[in-house]
Amino acid sequence: MSVGGDRAEHSSSLGIAYAEEHHKADAASVERLRARLASYMVKKGLRSTAQRRLIVDTFFEGASHMTIEDLLNEVRSRDRGIGYATVYRTLKLLAECGVASERKFSDGLSRYELADDASAHHDHLICVSCGRITEFEEPRIEALQDEVARRHGFTITSHKHEMYGTCADCHAREINAQA
């Protein structure tokens, strides 16, 4: 989850636009999320310690879909004294206040990403061979699920869409291995 920058977008043969690997938030979204965290911490009477700030900054700068272990390794490359429990509690804090979203894919690990703004919703393609997670946005899917909900008199409050299969790189390796 890099701060700022353009998303690297590509088009598949189906015309679905997707972003490779990272869901990049714009600077304004990041600032809104940081303000949300600061407000939540004041409300809960929590201190902003140097360790907590390092963990939060590393999370905002890091790759999307980080596990606790991923974040711990990144944080420890900057401060060897930060423990697993501190990283765990900080990630749970980020999720509680709506700054991070916890995702559980088929590997059973909890992964964290920056929380979506309403306008920045995305879904996931998960490669069952290499574990690569690709985020994508497809307005036709969103419109279709809204239509299905409407047809059934259902009001959607949230959803997640995950598709499991083989990514293009793994598929190419499989084809080359068979040749």
C-alpha cells in the first residue's frame, strides 16, 4: 500500500481492469485514514508511542495484504526491539477504527490492507499456485450484484468478492512444463 502514485492498471482479455499487487491509496485518502486513527486514539485515551508510530507508518507504506508476520519483519528491519504482540495489537487497533481491513483468504492467514473508501472498493483474484493476490475493480460486477439484490428486495451493506484460480505467470509455467 504505497502512499500516493498512480495505480498500475492493465486490461485482461475479458476487459477487466485490475491493479497488479498493490492497492495504492491517494494522499488525501491516506490523510483521512490517519486523521480517523488519531481521532479514535484520542477518544479511547491511547498514546501515540514511537513503536506504534513506526508500525503505523510501515503499514501505510507497505505492500497490500500484509500478514502480521510480514509487518513484523518490515518493522524489525527498522527497530529490532518491537515484538509480535505490539504489532498484533496495533493491527487490531487499525482494524477496530476502520483504517485497516482484515481479509482471510483460502490460506487461513489474516491479511490486512488499507480500508476502502466507498468509492475505492475492489475485489480480489487469488492464485492457488503461487498465492499472488491481484486487486481489481469491475463496475459491471458491482452493477450486476446491485441488480440481483434489488430483484430479491435485499439491501447490501457490504460484500467481498474473491476469485480463486491460476495467475497468468503460473499458467504459462504450467503450459511450458507440459511442452
